Amino acid sequence: MAPFSFPGSSGLLNLLVSRDGGAEDPTTVAGFLSGQWHNPSDILSVLMLLGPDIVQKSIAQVSGRIVTPVAFSFGWVAYAASTLLRVFGDGRLMPDADMANATVIGAVSSHSRTTKSWILGRLLRDEDDRVDGEMLTEQPHVPPAATVDIHQPQPPAYSEAILTKPAPEWEALRVTVYEVDDNPPVPHGVPTLDWVWYSGMAVIVIQLIISIIPWIVSDDWGIFLVTAAGTMLALIGASLPQWSEEKWACPKKGGATVTITQGNGSRHAVLILGKKGIGLDLEILAMGTRTARPTLFTRIVSAVLALLWIVLLINVAGLQQNSWYLLGIGLLGSVQNLHAAGASRTPGAFGIHLKLVEIIRDKRVASVLKKVEEKYPMAGTSLVPIFFPGGLRVKDEDLTYWRKAINDRMAPNRYGTRIDEPDWATLAEPREKTAASGDKNVVADEIRPIRQGT
């Protein structure tokens, strides 16, 4: 009986491996695949064009010192081209903040602005991540208007209750209070060196060591040449002075007290107590309005770097052997870039040198704001419209306190009198209003200003 075979199977077999050619024959599919896996030089030139955004964010994270250790990786060629477009276009190298709705509120002025600053957005993101990690084990939140759940879990046994640490109470809002460090390890606007910075240097050294291996084993110095050239171009592009000028585009002789938060719905805010003559002016940094246009030096260097990266790409495409070494070097650099772009860091690593003062928390947002206002006048009332955009209502025992706090904010100060409310004097006593339904037991307290003559 003849063996069973699919129609055309012999043609497919001859196509994969012909009788006259084996796996090393480049004219066959098997030969092509074997050659590609032995020396994937074609894919290297494509990989060099991927991931420019990761490169930009990794530089934004680590820049600020004379040398910015961002490793040679995939994506640098595309990044160099996009940088050339930016320096001759909008003129910005730094990316905008990637923390949605990060808002900076001045304690005295009460002015709020959505920040575009990369470092302020990352500072809030990292602080929020730390707080969220501490809140993982907190007690569940039961809204005040919720009905009693008849399916409540049984309390733990006596032995379990002894061994189990009680969960912390649920927090409606936490305010982390910092003050500007008047004796920082490095000047304000200069980042401290942390493990993210040192990891970049370590990866660069490892890449150069790997690139020497084919030179020693098979006398192929092409991999070392490409790696060394790519590393030098990466260090030059990441260490341009323009990065520091944009990253800390604000006065460095002190600033006002500000709060950084995402506002209503967020459970965390960072209050930074400003000091005269010390630290960064975070209100100006929030918008980045003092960013200077790229200098002629930055434009010339960016154009030359873009040209040299294209030359390096052509050389990578011409490699005929030991491409796996370069693939591993590029992959290692990409991992370092990705890690640096997303790593959590301390405020000092962003050039904002702070000292922790205290943490204020409570089960009600209004109670937290009252505690903040009691300890830091003007800071609590500046956050009322942020966390209560529809208005804050309080009980009778707190009404007098909030009226006085709001009156103090609205009163004339050293800057003058508010032109939108020129005649603030006192605040009215609560008035009773009958509900629309006619129920006389329903009372709404209003906090309304009284103008002279009314």
C-alpha cells in the first residue's frame, strides 16, 4: 500500500529544503531563517527606530548633573530626529507632566494652576504611590449615608484577634507637610545622586564589556565601535545644558507655600512650606513660563547628533556577524531606559530638597482641612474650593471657625484689597431656609458675606 501524502506536499518540502541546498543555502526558506537567526543584522536597524518617547522620559528623569548616564539603546535614532524637530519648533526638550490634573495651589494667593512641570508631576505621582501603598491595609470605608449591612463578616476568633495587627482607620484625605530644607546636601535645583543615576553608569560599563567579547574571541571590533560611538552620542545628547534650564525654569531664591494635589476625588495632597530666600519658586515652576528658547549651541549640537546617529544606523545595517552581541547590548540599554523613565524617586532626586514635618489625616476631608488651617493659616482655606467645588457645609460647632477663617482670607492684607469683593467686613449669621417641600425641620446654613449698606 502506497504511503499517504497530501497533494503538493513534495513541492512544499522542496521549497523548505531543496535536494541541492541544505539549511545553510540562502536560496531556501530554511537557509534564510537559519542565516537570520545566526546574524539578525536586518532587524537591528529597525529596532534602532523604536521607542523615542522612552528615551526622552529617561533623560528627563536623570538629567541635572554635568553627565547624564542614559545608556545606548534602541530608539536613539528616532529620538535624535524628533529632538531636532523640537529645538527648531516649540523649543522644548523636557516632556510635559504625565500626572493627570496635577494642580499647584498657592496658600496665600489661593491661585491654582494645572502644572506642566515634569518634576512636580513626578513628585506628586511618587508621593501618591507611597501613600497608596500604606493605605492597602486600611479598614473599609462605609459612607455616612450607607445602610447597615446585615451580612457583616463574623469577628475573628480570640486567638486570631491577638495575633492580627488591627488595620488602620480609613483616611478620607492625607496631607503630607514638607518644609524647604535650609541645609541641603546640594544646592536647590541640583538633584541628589540615587540608585537610578548609578544604575545608568553601571549599565554603560556592562555594555562596553560585552562589546569587547567579539573583539577578543573573533577579532571583530565592529560591535565595540558601534557601542562606544552610540554611548558617546547618547551621553552628549542627554547632557545638554538645555535640559537643566528647562527642568528648573524658575527662580531659586525661595517661594511661597504651595499645595500639590489632584483635587476633588484625590486622597492625598502635598503641602510644601516655602521659605524666603531658600528653595525653588514652585508657583512659577508649575507653568514653566521662564523656559528659554534653545541656544544656537543646542541647535547646532542637536543637528550634528542627528546626522551622526544616521551614520551609526547605516553602520549597524552593514554588520555581517556577531549581531547578537549588539542586540543584547541594545536590549540591556532599553531595559535601563525603561526603568529610569518610570522609577519612583525621592524629592531630592528631582532637585527639590525637602524635610518632612508631619502627616495630617482624618476620616473626613473637612476635618483634615480644618487641622491644616489651624496649624498653617491660609493653607486649609485655599484647599476648600479645590476639594469642595460645590461648596463646603459644616455643622454648627464648626461654623464659627470657618466663618472667621474665610473672613481672614477675604480681608485686606499686605498685598491690598480684593477688587472682586471690595467691602468685606463680617460674615452673616446662619439663616434658616425652609425646604422646597415645606418641611420646616429642614434647615440650610449659608455662609454669605455682608456688604456695607445691606
